[in-house]
Amino acid sequence: MTLNPVSTPLWPAPYATGAVEATVQVPGSKSVTNRALVLAALAAEPGWLRRPLRSRDTVLMAEALRTLGVGIEETVSSDSAAPGSTLAKGGEAWRIIPSGLRGPATVDVGNAGTVMRFLPPLATLADGDIRFDGDPRSYERPLHGVIDALRALGARIDDDDRGSLPMTVHGTGSLDGGTVEIDASSSSQFVSALLLSAPRYNQGVEVRHIGPRLPSMPHIRMTVDMLRRVGAQVDEPESGGEPNVWRVTPGALLGRDLTVEPDLSNAQPFLAAALVTGGRVVVPDWPAHTTQPGDRLREIFTTMGGSCELTEAGLVFTGSGRVHGIDVDLGEVGELTPGIAAVAALADGESVLRGVAHLRLHETDRLAALTKEINELGGDVTETADGLRIRPRPLHGGVFHTYDDHRMATAGAILGLVVKGVEIENVATTAKTLPDFPDLWTGMLDGTGQ
């Protein structure tokens, strides 16, 4: 695709004059919040979602569900953690009240992959036509895996044979379900999308992935784990099932009281700040056990020169003052690539990031965008068939374009910590998953982390 920078206000990326020392309270996980909203909307009884992330993607999901008739009541509580939770008290709590899904309706997906992929399977259960539309970039993102699979399961969808938005799902109130083969190599969300609504299909669903290696497997594990927590029966490869096959049995889903974990992928720029400045950052409420792909940052950033410890205060990450190159397969954690690429551009040796060809189909072509933007600051990045090769060189200031991609913006901010004069174009795009990022970032440098 062609990269087209947008003319928007520039944000001078703060430059760190010394080692960063801060505690940063990272907002809730987008991936958990949006999966939980879908499951609660399909449940047989009301449920609670506590400390959800409020960002563009999650607001789009909540508004889409409201459009389909789901009740979502928002409250602010001084004690919004579930009983027995280790998470800090306080924050938002949403009560989700399921009802009969209805149309006709129009859903705005923005450029949120979870909304454009998770909701068409749910829309087949609505009584009426549901039209899906979104931002211009959403038209370029692949949906064929979901569209073709739903048609094979008995749904009627009009997309003018594009395999992408805009499209209309003709809901009939039910779907037979059954067995379907898909190629989900361009997005693991194709699998998650079908699994989330599967318990409500008459026969459930058996999803068989055929094709190259599946990316972002931790996100499928998250989907399976969350389905089981609301009472669904799921057979999957990692519990002894057939490779690349997932089976969901039809049945009622329970309304649960769920507290959302911090978004560990969104903790990346703050941990990177400690790594590249030789500082120390604490992220409270880091879970000891999680399906979030961001948890792998502990291993990756330790290999690149840091150290970490999980304590009662949270994850304590400390930089050593040296940043090392890395050769790593990021196929399961592709969303971490922009931040890792930024750190690698500041390392003392070459890095090779592999297994992420699918990033060419994300919010922007992330491989092309990272190559272009880092090189325009003086870097030496080349694209490979499935990733990036990064040879560190002295960098200089300049404009770092984001292409409406939140992770491009945070990657530029990481570089700006140690490279004077970096200006981020459209830092507001971080609101997609990390609201108030500029304030969190400057607060971290003030030592407050707030």
C-alpha cells in the first residue's frame, strides 16, 4: 500500500535529560474489554465489567452493541474491583444487560479490528439487517476470513464480493453453525470472531484453520480462556485437541463480574523508557498469570538489556544503561513490533525481527511505515519477507509520521526520549487504545507516572 502522511499538528516528543524513574498506572486491556463486551452481550443474564478501558476502540464496540439493543449502564465507583481482586480499587464499572439483538441498524467500526471482525458473527443473531461501515482505512483491511466463514455457516452477507467493508449482514435471529475451514493467516481475529458467538449458534462451531502459520496465537488463547470463564465448552489444540482446530459447544453463557487487567501491550512504551534511559519504571497490577501477549515484554526487553521483577507493587523494570540488539520471532506478539523496532534502532548491535509479515495489513502497513520513518531520522532499517532488519546508526530529529496508527505514535515517542527534536505527527491517534497518552508520558518524565 502507499503510505500517505497526514497534515496534522506536531507534538514535540519529550526528551529525557536523565534516567526515567516513575510508576505508571496503565489503563485496562482493549483486547479483554472488547471480548468481554461481546460475551456479556450474548449472555443469558446481566454482567459487570469493572475498570474497562475507555478508548476509541472500546467506545466504538460499546456503541455498536447499544445500536443492536444491548443495554450498557456506566457508573463510576470508589470500589469497582471485584471481590478478591488484587487490582487497585476505584474506577469505572459497566453493567451489561443483554436483550434480543435487533435491526435494522448501522454499525460504525472506525478502524477497530475487533469491532469489524467480532460483530458480524454476532449480527447474524440479530433480527434484521445490520450494515457495517467505518473509516477509509477500514475498507483496506481484510474481512474475507469472517465473511466467507459466515456464509459457509449459513449467513447471508452483501459485500459486493470485496471481502471487506462496507457490508450488510442479513440477520435472521439465529444461525445453524457447524464446521468451517478458514485461512486466518492474515489475522487471528478471524478465529476469535467465530469462537465468541459460537455458543449461541444452534450447532456451535468447529473452526479449522487451513493455511500458513497463524499469527498472534496469544489472542486466540485469550478468547478461549474468556469463553470458558463464562461457561462455554471449548476444545482447542493446546488442551490436547486437534492441531489448528477449535470446537465450541452450543449453550447459554453466564453473566460474570469481571475486572479488566492493565493492557500489557500498552505498557510497552513505558518499559522501553526505562530500558533506553537506564531508568526504572513500575507498572502496578501486572498479573502473575495472563493470556495477554504483552506479558512477553518481560522476556524480550530483558534480552535487550533490562531486568524485571514481579513484586507486590507490580512489575518493576530496570534498564542497565545498555541496549542490545535482538534476533526474535514476533509472530505471536506482532503488535509489539513497532516499540521493539524503536528500541532496536537505539541498540548497540543489529536486530532482526521475524514472523510479522501480517503487520502489512494492520492499521497501516507497519513494516513499511517503520522502515520509512526510522530511516528518515537517519536510521538503517530494511524490510525482509516477514519482518525487519535494523542496523543502529546515530539518529537526528525530524517529523515522525503515524499514519493514524497508535503504535507508530508510541514508537516515535520512545525514539524522542533519546533523540532531540523528534516531532510526532497526530499523537492523538493513541486514543485508539491508550487515552491520555501524552499526559501519561510527560507525567512519567516528571516522576509521577500519572
